[in-house]
Amino acid sequence: MTAITQSNTTGTERVSYTENNRAIWRRRIYDVIITIVLMTFTLVVIVPFIWMLMMSFRTTGQILENPYGLPESLRLDNYKRLM
């Protein structure tokens, strides 16, 4: 291990460059893992709401015909029936 010397107001202190470098990489890896977990969780929560919104603009026949397709046109008939 190579060590570098840093001076501060209390005196001289030896800090291992390799240990600092490892700590930085551990922190970066931790941040990447946390970001991936949070993004996955966000997608799992948001996708069903988007799905429900898309399906609300389709007729029952369109949903049964092609459940994964986009609405052909925006129809508000379902909302009119709701009220």
C-alpha cells in the first residue's frame, strides 16, 4: 500500500490512498445499487396506474381483443357512464 501524507492543524496524519480509493468505490457501488432498487420499485408502483388509465379509455371489446394495445381513440364514454 502506498500512503500519502496530509498535514492538518493538529499535525501530520498518514492516510492510505488505497483505503480511501476503496471507500469511494464502495460508496459508488452502494449508490448504484440503491438507485437500481428505487427505480425498480418506482416502475412496479407506477406501471399499474398507467395501465389502468390506458384501459379506461378503451371499450370492453377493445380490451378483450387486444389487451396490450394502445387505445385507438380517446373515448370518454366510460367516464360518462360512471357519472
